[in-house]
Amino acid sequence: IIGGREVSPHSRPFMASIQDDGGHVCGGVLIHPEWVLTAAHCRFRFAKRQSAKVVLGAHSLSKNEASKQILEIKKFIPFSRFRSDLESNDVMLVKLHTAAKLNEYVQLLHPRSKNDIRAGTKCQVTGWGATDPEVLTPSDTLQEVTVTVISRKLCNSRSYHNHNPIITKDMICAGDAKGQKDSCQGDSGGPLVCKGAFYALVSGGRKCGDAKKPGVYILLSQKYEAWIKSKLHPSHGN
Ligand code: 4AZ
């Protein structure tokens, strides 16, 4: 998170840090005691997929916090039509081996499916990603910043041209006119919360903290909601 601030410890109890032996790799959101929602491209960032773990209840990644639950992963389920080349459908479910114990430090956040968000809406993005665009190492403590939704038209315009693959209706751009507030490496898979509702996931962007290269987020639209439901509750049809 660029240009943000440290959140009050445990005030975002739905946040997951997805880690491998080398430490934090991606953010995620606990949407059910056994399921974390994250970005599909995170799958390629694990040095060893077998050693990947989900850490819940954390504030500082380095400290031995009694609130932490470190859980093994049973499987990764990327969205069926995830395309890493187009950076589209960058959504993945992570099934935990054992259910998280919900308490003061570990709670669920349910996605609110929405098919668009108006440009100008202010949203919060939260994560342990890099705080310096020049030093792409994770932050020890959980950070958050407010960013503003930018229209797709502007985001796809030549002067913003951010993204080789275009910003489709499944994606939104959000940033800051001065470019000083943004998500960054390691924030991928974390939540974008607008007016208190969890609407989107951090997907990526070309750089961090550049005014004309805003962050790209995956909008949790109905198609993802239906897919999540079919994986979480396979007996209810589908
Ligand atoms: C990343 O690599 C990443 N500035 C996340 C967010 C942004 C860029 C890169 C947006 O995880």
C-alpha cells in the first residue's frame, strides 16, 4: 500500500496473508471459515505451492501474535476462465485444510456482488504489500489507503494506458490524482471496500504510485458470485 497508514491492529479481521517459505506473497479475504478469496495470478508467485499457507488474525507479519491462525491449504481453485495473458478473471478460491476459528481477530467478509461502481467513488484498499514503489518488499504491518474509482474510458485512454490488456467491464481502475495513493506488489488478492461493502479484489497494474497508471481491481460481479456459490455450496444445484 503506497501513501496509506497502518490500521488499528485487528480492525480488519477478514484479512488473510497468503505465504510460502519466503513469507507474504498475496493478500486474501476470509469469506467462509474454510475459504479465502484471492487473485488467481497469486498462484504463480509461490516458490513451492506445497508450502503455501494462509495466516489469519495477523497485524504484524514478523511478530509472534497469539491471535494468529496459520492454516494449511487443501486446494487452489482459479476461476475457470482465468487468463494470465489478458489478466482477466483474476479470481481464485483457496480451500483451507481445517476451518478457521472465528473470534475477535478472525472474521468473515462477504462479497457484495455489483456490476459496476461509479467513477469518483472513494474506496479503501488494505494489505501487507510494498509501501515504497522502489522497494517491492512487503510491509510488516497491515496498511490501508483510500483511492478513487476512475472511469474505464479514462483508464483505457492513451495517456493513461496502463495496461496492455484493456480494462474490461469485469475490472475497475482506482487511484489518486497525484498518484501518491495506490496498492502495490503483495496487495494482490486483497479487498477493495467501497462505502463499507466488499466490491473488488486487487489484481494489479503496471506500477505503483504513478498518477496515470492506476491500480486495477476485479469487480466481484454476479458471474463471480455465482461461481463462488457453486464452489462453496456444491449441493445446492450446480
Ligand atoms: C502486484 O504486483 C501489484 N499499483 C498490485 C497492485 C498494483 C501493482 C502491482 C497497483 O501485486
